[in-house]
Amino acid sequence: MKIMAGARKNVPARISPELPADMAARNARVLKILLGMLALLVAVTALSVLLLN
């Protein structure tokens, strides 16, 4: 973490605005994956409930 903080300080000002955007893109990708897993879980649960009943 300390190395990353140091690297961030040494990055020129013109590159700095791209870091939050990259972080947002990464978060969006992770969120999409989690939502996909949740949807899959719900679908499997619904299917198993229908089959068992």
C-alpha cells in the first residue's frame, strides 16, 4: 500500500484524472459480475423450488 501511495504521488498531474475513472470502471465490472451471480442464484433457487413442488 505504501508503494502504491508513493507511485501515485510521483504520477504527473495529467495522468491523475484517469485513475478514478479506471477505478469506477473496475467497480462497475465487479458489480456486474456480482449481479450476474445473484441473478444465477435466484434462477437456480426458483427452478429448484418449482421442481421440488
